[in-house]
Amino acid sequence: MQAKRIRRIQVLFLCGLWCFLLVNAAGAKVVERILAVVNDEVISQSEVDQMAKAYQAQAGLNMPSGSGKDLQQQLLEALIMQKLAKAEAKRRGIAISDKELEKALEGFKKQNGIPSDEALAQVLAKNDTSLQAFKQQMADKMLQDRLLAIVAGGKVVVTESEVRRFYDQEYPKVGGRQLHLKILDMPFPPGASEAQKDEVKKKAELILQEHRQGASWDALREKHAILVQDLGFVSEVDLDPELAQFLFKVKTGDTAPIQTLKGYQLVQVVDRREGRSRSLEEAAPEIRNVLQRREMEKTFQEWIKGQRERAHVKIMK
């Protein structure tokens, strides 16, 4: 559905912000295991481990499917592509100014209800990284987006017939209820043991109890160094039917715990409202943006694969 596609694009953006390519330099020196060499850069085991942590730390972000060696291979491939994209952006002289970076950072804090750099640094510290490293990864993601626009932007044309086809086949046209949702996502670590799952459950129960006793989301975020994702208004038709039915029973303003195969979520129904139908003319700009972004991503992925074929990439056995 259209809203799910839009939300997936937003989630992919967050993924770029949270997939930190870092090596922890604190403490004693450790001999790193090198997994791959990309031109003159190396990818270490700690970088792959850090990316796995980033996926599970970000609210609303799903880990890639698979486990063990299969999951590590997927993360390694993602890192290789990011290295190639960053190198190409540098070669083309693409740069992000300090002013642009600060504006993006302020937008991220506002979206996630984080009042200050200090509060963000506290959240990041819980995930073994720093504000400086976060800013660097944000700048890298902005570079990649700018490169995507240069490489693929001029090659993608969305026709009126494609917009109409999407509207007719996929766009929900029946007005219905909409829920304003806030979500606190607490995923299990990759390959979590029963003890680790129980620990996540206990923390979710503790946070919910504190919230029901009067603690605000802001207070809980600061105390537990967690992110609360505000999804805004979401149409019921874009939710899983069982989830929509469950949330229908939750009173406005209340928070309900939800257990999934991947962890626990605390979902607050902030508000409700009746939606309304949108005509093709009203929906067309939004649909065009979704289709254009989707095709640009496909074009960019094909382009980056070509870059890999021309680059020196060696994966260590």
C-alpha cells in the first residue's frame, strides 16, 4: 500500500543514519579480523558487528532476514556498497556543509522527540557510539543520497499512466479511521538466547509500568536512553488487520504492549480521526514521488553493482 511504501522509504533513511561503520577505539588495542578489502580500505569484523547493533537499536527498523553466516554476509555486502558509494562521492567532489549537517541533525532530533545534543549523546552511548560518529554517518548518508540524485535522477521518468495505474491498483481510496501512533521498539539481539529475550521483556514491562504510573515519554527516554518513534497519523487500512483490531480496543492516550517474533513494542494511541478519500489529482504528486524514488533506487543499485565489478574487492576466507 502507498503509505507502507512511503514509510519504508523513511525507514531506509533511518537505516542509513544508524548503520554506523565504526571501530571502538576505547580501551586496549585489539587485533581486528579483516573480512574484506575494498580498493585501499578494509572492512573489519567490528564494523559488521556495529552495523548489526545499529539495526536492532533503531525503533521501527527490521533486521535483514537470515542468521549466522548468512546474516553476516548480507551486512558485509551492505558495507561494501557503502564504501564504494562514499569513494565515488568523494571522487566527484560531492560535499556536505556544516550548516546542512546541523539542519539534518535538528530535524532528526525533532522527529524523534530528542530535546538536545546531550540527550542524543546519551542514547547513542547506550549503543556504544558517540555523537561525533553519528554526525559522520549522517553526513555519509547525505552524500549517498546526493550521489543517488546525480546518478539516477535524470534517468527516471514517471508517466501519467504509471501514476494512474498505481492509484487504481494500490492506493487506498476509501476514507477510514486513522491512528496517531508512537512506538517504542525493543527488538531481541540477533540470535538471542531465552535469557536475553526475558531481559528485554522485563525492561519493556518496567518501562510500561513507569509510564502508567505517570512518567512521560520524554522522562522515560532520558532515563532509559531509548528512542520513541512518532509515526504520526496512520490509516487503519495500512496496518496488519490483527494489529488494527487490537489497537481499536486501546483507549486514546493509552499505551499497550505488543509481543512479536522479533521483540517487544510499546504502542501508544495518541489520537484518532476519520480519514477521507483522496482523488487522483490530490494523490498524484505523492504517488509520483514514491514511484520516482523507487525507480531511482533500482537504477542506483544497478549502477553501484557496476562500480563493484570495476573495483578491487577481496573477501577474506
